[in-house]
Amino acid sequence: MSDAISDASLRLAGNFALEKKFTFFNTRPIGLLLVSLTAALLLSACAGSDGQKDDTDIWSEAKLYSEATDKLNDGDFAKCGKYFDKLEARFPFGPYSQQAQINAAYCYWKASEQAQALVAIDRFIKLHQGSSNLDYAYYLRGLITFNDDLGWLGKFTGQDLSERDPQAAKDAFESFKIVVERFPNSKYAPDALDRMRYIVNSLAEADVIVARFYYQRGAYLASANRAQLVIRDYDRAPAVEEALYILYKSYQKLGMVELSNDTARVFKLNFPDSPMLETGQRVIKERRWWQFWNK
């Protein structure tokens, strides 16, 4: 129970005593029982939902930081996130406060608690714009939203980042972009740039998947429009190869012979060794975010 609630409870209890000091002892036994039960419930609520006292309440700032760091080093990320949160809440102006916030975000991220990790890192960024760790904070925010770990199901099905909701990828891109543009000399900038390239390629792939979907269902105008979007917005992404092919085939189906022929010429100029015009299949090299150079 917080101090504010405790103080309010004491004031209410004081007022109640003053107003009832001449009648309290005339209360019926059932009334006394209800008052006792209410007090017991309040006390149990203060002790915690499980009725157990939190041992960390008596820890000093240094002790709490030490224990949280030990949990971090041991890989107990769920526990270290909670400890760092408690440290920042109890000692908001202490010497470990800033580090506790950023460590809590890291711990929650490693514990796959993305929502809590984002709350922690966003609070840090908002409160500490002058921090020497701000580059890392934006980089960590990018990692939290980047979330390239697709889990066992994604690995089993071969799912790619491009096959999921692209909004998280766009949010990660913006965080990495801040690192690259505002902190070009940061040690995190090179990795942030690699991830930006991977995200761009994945977003392009996502739009190609949509264009392919439209084409396979006979929505040729929609497939042409989505393919044009890929070519316009992601002109250096590997997915442009298939986007040009879909555009070429869509124009064919729409009876736009001249546009179809022009697109075929552009395709051959940019991808002279591609077999896609003949086979309809693009050769895609297996890649992860760190293999952005795979075209």
C-alpha cells in the first residue's frame, strides 16, 4: 500500500474516531466484527496479493541494484526486470535510477515482455534526452520493436519478417534511423544501419506478397498498383525483381501491350541474368537481418 493511501486511510480513521467517539462503544457486536474484518482485509491487501511481505522493501538502493544485476547476469530476466522497476520507483533520484530504467527495458525485452519493455524504454527516452546513453536507448527500442525472433512456429513454417504486420518493422526502422542520423559515431550505428536495410527489404517483400495475392486472384489492376508501389518506394530492394515481373504480367492481362513491353525492357535492363521472365520464379537466397548483402 502506498504512502498516499496510507495517509488518506489514517485521516479517514481520525475523522471517524472524532465523529463517533461518543457512540463507538455502543456499537453492536456484529458491527465490531465487520469493522475487524474490514481492517484485516485492508492489512492483507497492503501485504500483497499472496499475503506475503516483499523482502525487497527493506533493501537499500545499493542492495536492490546488486540483486537486480545478479539476476541479469544469471539470465533471470523476468526477475531482474521487476527488481530494476522497484529500484527506479523507490529511488527515482538515486544514482542508479537512469541505469535501472534502461536495464529494466532490456530485461523485459529478453523475457519476451515487449509491452513492459516499451513502457520502460519510452519512459527513459522521455525523461533523459540529455543522457549519454540515449543512442543505446533508441537502439534498444529498435530491438524491442524489431523482434526478429519468430519463435518455433515461424521457424517450422519458414515464416519471414515480411509475412507479419509491417507496423512493428516500421516502428523499429524509425528508432534505428534516429541512431544512425543523430548518433552517427555511436558504436550501435553500424548494426542499426544493417537492420534498417533488412527492414526495407522485408517491407518490400510484404508488398510483393500482396501484389502476388492480387494477381493470383485476377485482380490485375490492384496487383499492378501494388507492384508500382514497391518499385517506387523500395527501388534498391531485391523484391523489385518480382515487382517488375508482376507489373509486366498484370499489364499483359489488362491488355496494355505497350506498357507490358516497356516493363519487360526495364526488367531485362535491370536483371539481365534473371530467369524470371521465362520461368515465373525468382531465386531467393536464404537470409536473415545480418545477411542484408544477399540479393
